[in-house]
Amino acid sequence: MTCMFPEPPVPGRFRLFLLRHGHLENSDRGAINGQADVFLSPRGLSQMERRAKDLAGVPVTLLLSSSLSRTRQSLEPLARTRPELVPRALDRFRERSFGAWEGKTRPEITREDPAGFDRWQKLDLSFAPAGGESLLDFRGRIKRAMDDLLLEVGYGHNAILVAHSGVNRILLLDALGADLSRYFRLTQAYGALNVIDYTEGGEPTVLLMNHPPEEFT
């Protein structure tokens, strides 16, 4: 893969290289992980090594992930190519909390909480599994986290952020000016790359969305 975004940081622009973590040790089981701390599978490690090669030519000034192990593991190959940068793990970019559902499969949830599962599938924005977050609360957390990050570090950066399917969907919907009713219309493959430009005083621009690692093309 030829580097598509080789430009260095420019004043007034925050370019976000937004990644989803790699394949997980329980992905094939179909468990809903939420904020449960699970680890990459060998396949996931290979995906992120491939992605690190894809992005090796991108001039980056910030290396970020959520504080969950799967995103910190996924960031490691990218960080090794940039030893001058110190990776940061940020709690507020964790995946949506699914509370009592975490670690369970959809058939298990359907048996144990059929009414809740139905509300989730129908995109009830106010619904939260027991001990978890509603989609509305989740969106609020992620949007505040992004706003606060920009306030903290300012513009003039190229940043890599390894996050989660739900986190990425929220950031992409917000950048596209779309509401939460489109949430299930977006997908994020393991290792997917998105690129969003945040312009000081302007609107975000989505440059790339759900680009898979080379092994999937």
C-alpha cells in the first residue's frame, strides 16, 4: 500500500488516523466485549503489523489509544516505528459499556434479556443494558473526549488513534453531520483505517472510511 497521506502536520488542522483494533481472541465466538479487557488473536497481531507497515510513511506527532488492552496492543507495532513518540492510553475513548451483557454472545443475550436485545436491535437510543451505557450517553462521552483532546493538544498535529468499532462510528457520524439513526449503517472491519481532518474554526472532513488492511483487499 502506497502512503496516501504523506503530508506533514499543518497549522490549523488536526488530521486523525482513526483505526479499529485487530481481530480478538474471542472474535470467532461472537462475544460482545464492550469494556471487558480481551486481547488480540495471532491474526489480530498480524493485521496490526501489516497496518504499521502501511502507515510507516505517515508523519505523526501523537500516538493514542483507548486504555483497553486490545487497542494498546494494536498501537504497539505503530509505536515501534516511531520510537521518539510516547503512546498515550485514554480512558474516555473506551468502547461503549454493555454492562451485564459483556462476554456473552447474541444468542445468550436473546435468551436472558429478550426485551433488552430487541430494544438494542431497534436502535433505542435511550436503552442501556444493566450496568451499561445508552447510545446517547456513549455518544456524549466520545464527543466530549474528542473536543477535550483538541482543546488540550491544539491543531497542527497528525495523530493516530486506535479505538473501537463503536467509538469510530460515533466519530465518523459526527464528522459527517449524521445522526445516531445511521449508527448501524456504518461498519468497521478489524484493523480498519479512517482519516478525518478537523479544521480550526471549520467543519470536519472525512477523507477515508473503513479502509481494510492490505490482506483484505
